Amino acid sequence: MLRFFHIAWLLVLVILLFLPSTSFAEIRVFACEPEWASLAKEIGGSKVETFTATHARQDPHYIRARPSLIAKMRKADLLVCSGAGLEAGWLPILFQKAGNAKLQPDKPGYLFAADIVPMLEKPILLDRSMGDVHPEGNPHVHLNPNNVLLVAKEMTKRLKLLDPSNAESYQSQFENFSKKWQNALSRWEQQVLNLKGKRIVTHHMSWSYFIDWIGLSLVNTLEPKPGIPATTNHLEALLQQVRNAPVLAIIRTPYAQDKASEWLSEKSGVPAIVLPYTIGGTNEVTDLFKLFDLSLQLLEEINNVKR
């Protein structure tokens, strides 16, 4: 009996030895936000193992540098974040505690989207009276689909550098994704034609890239300054702005407090809606394609009612 088990174990070892290495994930990706984890899976497929530090119902500005995050970063081969200070409240602590040399700024394993894409809202002057303003510009870059493609291209380069044995696979995956994305982009650009010029109110400046891409017009934000909670005086003034000309919607993220937007909606009659913002923002949004599909669908539905 013992001899039988010994032979069986040898057979298992031989089988494992001859299994192709591509059966296992080669690269561990630490994504600060869900959108970048989703993109890494599009490009890397089974060759990557992704971990996401935040989820759709968390404000990525403010999370705790938990021991579990430190452990994941310590083992990561590639770090992908939005950058531009979005993670400044917690990412430096992870860097310090994890001590992962592969994720330093001069290494291929360090990828910040803000270093890749054209940035909006870079302040000329900066002081504390302006609120939570990012010196490098607005960090919510993923809500312009053109930016997603730019980051995908750079991510492919990094994966090929980190894992050259699978370079052909990463390039092929990128080309497939790029083709599908550009087809979707053509469809989305037709969808947004009826939305161009529509006036909206947002909770925070989270939607600047989305607004810029579609061609919407921002009336104001519920926050009097970035990161500063809405005040009664500001909301009263905003109510007058909303009454002066038609407004399509009041938009917030899944993690934003609803009190201010619901107050303004009740007083003005303008619908307050939650757009998914990132992967997992609703149960239906399981990838980047569905993120834009549903966001545009929700705006179109309101616009069709209002016309």
C-alpha cells in the first residue's frame, strides 16, 4: 500500500512538472482602485493575479493602511494607481511598511495613470483656502474612456518588461481589448450627442473627465470647495442657480453622502442620481465596458424624460 501511494505521489509530481507555466499567474498586481484591477485583467488575463485596495463604496482619498494591504503590497510585482495625490492619505504608509523595491517610482512596477494621461484642473496657485485641491490636477482620470486606452497601452509595456516570457500574450490581449474598446467608444460617442451642453450639478469634482469627454456643462458642485461638506448658505445659492436655467441631473458617486443632493433635488425638482463611478458601483458594473454603458444609459433615460 505504501509503495502504491509513493508511486501515486511521483506521478502527481511528474504531471505538475510538465504542466505549462502559463497555467499559473505570473504577475501580482496591486491596484489602488477597482478600475485599474479590471484593466489589468483585460490585459493580463490568467497571467496576472489582481488585488484591489479599495472598492466602489469607499472614497479612495480616505482609507486605512491596514496590515492586509501592507502584506499584499509586499508581494506585488506591479502597482497601478490613479495618482495625482488621490491616494496620498494612505499609499505612502504602505510604501514605507511594505518596503517593496520593485514598486519604486523609477521601476517598471510603478504605474500611475496621472503620469500617462492629459490632466485637467491643474491649479496655477495653491493654498489651503482652496480646499482639497490636487497640485498635479484632478485625479479621477478613468472617467474619460480615451484615458483608459492610454493607460492600457502603458500597462501592456510594463507587463511585457516585468514578464518577458509572456510578452506576446500581453500584446495580443491588449490588441483585442483595444479593438473592442474603440468599437465601444464609437458607439458611446454617438450616444452622448444628445447630452452635449446639458447642465448638471455634481457632489464633488469626481466627474470632471466624464463631463469634459461628453461635453456637459457643470453648474456647480454641492461642496463649496473640494472636500468641504455642503453648507446651508452654499446650497441656497446653488438652488437659485439651478432655478435660473434647466438642469439635467444632480450626480453623486456610490460613496458620497446623499443628504445634500436629495435636499437640492426636493427643492428644485431636478433628479438626483447615483452613477456607478467605478467597477462594482452597481451589481451590473462588472467591467469597464459596463461602467460606461450603464453611466450613459442612466443619463440618457433622464434626458429622454426631460425632452
